[in-house]
Amino acid sequence: MRVHSKGLQTDLFFWRQNGIVTDRGDYLVIETPSNPDYYWGNALVFERAPAADDCERWRALFRREFPDRRRIKHELLGWQMEGDEAGAFKPLLDAGFVLEINVVLLARDVHEPPKPNREVEVRCIETADEWAAVVESQVACRPERFTAEQYREHVLRRLRDYRRLIAEGHGRWYGAFLGGQLVANLGLFRDGSTGRFQWVETLPEFRRRGICGTLVQRVASHALEQGVETLVMVADASYHAARIYESVGFRPQEKYAFCCLYPKQA
């Protein structure tokens, strides 16, 4: 399958490092055997948006590729978009799927946000206590559909994979601290000359203080100084975070979409 989306190209780095990617010609099978509850890590990704008669066929393909419904309890179908054309996905919504459209932003140079936070300290996450704070921060910023218990298990599994990549020299995790408290954090991983941000989160009570923009800008600046040529950020197209990234120099380049049928317990 031809993958022209820069967002999906960088997703492939993580999928291949942590799982199995199989090319079926017009779609990819993404499997993460160590984490069956990682929805975007157990998915079908198609080269193009769905036509009206694709939706049931795509669902049948998913069930064929993931036959063990005791382990893979969701269904996730992703696709590349041409411009703003998301495709004929209404049959999926009628079946209970949730649509998310992601915007992919790129930067080759960055600058300070309009209102930088001069008090925040940005540094790499190193100690066990700091990693524990990252877990709790990610849980506090979880999507509303998940309980804290559900999401904490997901975070622990994902961070296990991220920390392995860090140990292998592929990236680092960074935190923004105020008075010694972790208030925001993110990961940045490198694949050749491309850097991809992961899991950019700020505790709700510390938002709108310029912390996120300051954290992203400082980490991005350091990466560019270290030889990264292109930085990639992926954000929910309907969420305000993309505007924060644009404020430090990222520019929207493309979109891709996915529909997920979540398990009943989620």
C-alpha cells in the first residue's frame, strides 16, 4: 500500500517497533500482540477514504484479520484523506463507530509562543518518581469515555514500549515542571531525520498559561539543533491543541481519519 501521509509514515515507525505491520495491497494490518487494548495499534489502515459500499466490507476484513474477539474487542478502521474529503463513513457512524479526524502538522523551524511561560523548567524525565508522575498526568488527561483504572493500564503498557525505545536511543521523554511538580509532558522520537511528538498533555488546572507551547518549542528547538530536519505533530482536528502547535511554527499539511467501535466496557 502506498503511504503518502506523513502522519501515518511516522505512525509506522512505532507500529513496526512495537508490533507487526502486514501489507495487503490496498490496506495495512496493524497488530500489537503485547497490547490488545491499544486500539490504534490493532487496526486496519486503508489507502483511501471509504465509499458507501466499503464500510461493511471493511468491517468484515477487520473481523477476518482479528478473529479472536476475546482479545481484540474493538474495531478500528483508518484511512488516508485527500484534502478534506473524509469519505462516505455514515454507515459506520450508524453502526456505533466514533469518527476522529487528525490534522498532521509539520515544522522545520520553531519560535517562542506569543505568551511563553518563563517560570517553567523543561527537562528529561529520568527518575522513577518522575515516570510515576507521567503516568498520573496522562491518566488525568484521559478521554472521558475511559475510567481512570482502564486508562492507567493502557498508559503503563504504552509507556513500557516508549521506555524501551528510549533505552534503545530512539527518543526521550520530557517534562515541564513548576515548583518541582510535573505539569506537562511529551515524548519525542526520531526516525532518521524526522522527529515525531507523542502524547503531549498538560494537567487541566495548568492550561492556558503558555506551558504547553513553551514545552513544545523548547523540545523542538533542541531536536532541530541535534540534526532533526522535520518535526511531525498529530492532533485531533476538532481540538484546540493544533492552534497551540501552530503558535510556535507548526503548519497543517494533511489529515487522516479513523473510525473506532469501542468495546462495551469502554
